[in-house]
Amino acid sequence: MTILTVVIPAYNEENGIAEIMNRVLAVRSDLKTVGVNQLELIVVDDGSKDKTAVIANQIAANDSDVKVITQKNKGYGGALKTGFSQAAGELIGFLDADGTYPPEYFPALCKEALNGAELVIGSRMAGSDSQMPVTRRIGNFFFANLLSLLGWEKITDSASGMRVFKKDVIQRIYPLPDGLNLTPVMSTRAVYEDINMVEIPIPYSERVGASKLSVVKDGWIFLSSMVWTVLTYNPVRILGAIGVVLFAISLFIFIGLFIARLSGVTQIGAIGVAFLFTALITAVSGISVFSLGATFNYLISIFYKKKIRQGLFGKPIFKQPLELKFGVLGILTLFIGFVIGLISLILSLQGWEIARVWLYLLGSALLSVVGIQLVLYWSLMRVLEEISQRHTVIKKDLEIV
């Protein structure tokens, strides 16, 4: 027998809690048509100061499928997690208490879950009628595309508050935060845990009462929590991309300076000096940030005892991760820097003025520093690679024996 547990987190929702509860209970017959035999409704009163708990308990007193849990205020995510922990169903669904999400779509979401999906999201951005305010629509569009970029999987609504998921995936998507950012973090973890996600278009209505969401404050929390979650799975996806951009900036500036020098320019003004210092900083920083991301990936691989790396663009660009080539690249860069420096020194001893060779000397110094960085990071990551593969090698050797 398949049971669906629907969790409704509620905080000061006395004006709308009865309506949404009754709408959820009204879908029991439709749920049976898709294979869900029983509905359990859990309302988590998250420390409301109004009559939310009283109204919810009145409905629960007349319906055995309803359970009301009252707790001290823990936040939106905290209330949902309380409900998840008490759920009896193999399928767990949730939606807000403000009437913005249509419980009538639970049968459609459950049908997808019973057909193999592990997490089914009711998407407000996938084409159905929506009364979402423009600012929130823009924000949801941004976060959905950010997750699509970071996770390399198309997502249209990363923060939807109406979902159905299989209870056995909880261990894979936890830990989850206590705040409103539970939903984007859940989506982010689901992407990186390779959870089978399906999105179903749903309509979205105006909420009953004033919204508790702050566009700026909660938007920043959403952004930071998504980024930090990605950093716990595939740091090089973010840090590597930042490093590549920084190094590209330095390369672009140095090419411009080199072309200017070949054209006969021997002196640069204040803007030229600013560009020069920018190139120096971005070159060294780019290598450092990229290497930091790759190093974190190895540490995460050691922690999880499995291969975590997914590359910058979903799949590695090279047959081997780029950082494993840092040793050869570092030695080559050091050699080029040494040759340029030696030639510059010889030319200086032969009478060339410093105005003619300063750029080459500076390039030599920069290449030498970058080369040393690459060799050092290559050494570090070679050690981490050996450690990360230790368990696999031991298992393979024991199987042979």
C-alpha cells in the first residue's frame, strides 16, 4: 500500500490554513486513481502567535488522516524537517500554507514518482499560469539558471515550495537548512547526488496575507547557500571557472602590452601601470584559485571515498584532469621564464637601456612565479590523488589475492 505524507509548514497562517488543509484532503480520491492508497497530512505549527494551531487541530479532530505538530519557531526548513521525520508515507510531499501552490496537482506529481522519479518538483516557471510578482519571477529565473550552470542540468524552478520525493532519498539530500533556503539547497544536492528529478508545470496564485519573503535578504541567502553547497561537491566548478577567467584577463593584458612593445612603445602612463599590476595580480590569483578548487575536489574525493570530480563543464575537457599536467606546464613555464630573463640580461649587458627590456624582465619574473606555483600545486595534488585512490587500490589488490 502506497502512502503519501503531505507536510505543511505554518507560521501565523490563521487566514488560510483551513482552506489549504481542506484542499489537500480533497485530493484523496484523485490520489487513488494514480496508485496512492492513503494520504497523511501533517501540519507543523512553527510557533505561531495567532490561531493557526487551534484551527488546524479542529480539522484534525474530525479527520484521522490529519496530524498537527506544534513546536517552537525553527524556521521554514526546520518545520519541514520536523514533518519529514514524522512522515509515515513512502512518498513525502510538501507545499506552503499560504494557498500559492495547488494541492490538486499532487496526483500528477505522485504519478511521476511512482513511475520512477525520485524527486518531482512542481515548477512555477515551466509554462503554466502564474501570478508570481515580477521581482520574484526574475529571482527564480536567475537561481534556476544558476543551478543549471553549476550543476550542468536543466532546471526551471530551483526554489519551488511544492514537491514530492521518495522517503529513501532523505539520507542523500540531507543536511538541509532550517530557513527558506531549504528548497534551493535540496535542488542543488539532488543534482550532485544524481537523484532522478522531474519537473511538472503548475500554476501559481497570489498568497493569502503578507509575504514573509524578503527579496534582497533571502535572495542573498539563496545565492550563498547554493554556492556553498556546490563547493562541498565540486569546488573546481566554481573556483576553477573563476581561476580561468582571472588568468585569461592577465593573458589578454600581457598580449596587449607585448604588441605595444613591438610597436615601439617603451613607456606607459598611469593607466598602463594599472593594467600591468592587474595582469600580475590576476595571473598569480588565477593559478591559485584554480588550484585551490582542484585541491578541494581531491579532499572531497578522500572524504566521500569515491570519485567526485565532474569537470568545469559537466565532463572533463581533457582525458586527464588539467591539474595533473601542472608539473609539465610548470617546468615548461619556468624554462621559458628563465630563457627570457637570460636573454634580457645579456641584452642589458650589451648596452640595451632598461626602457627596452623592462617588460621582458617583468614577464620573466611572472613566468617564474607561475611556474613555481604550478610545480608546487602539482606535487600537492599528486599526493592527494594517491591518497584518494588508496581505498580503491587496496580493494582491487585484495580481490586479486
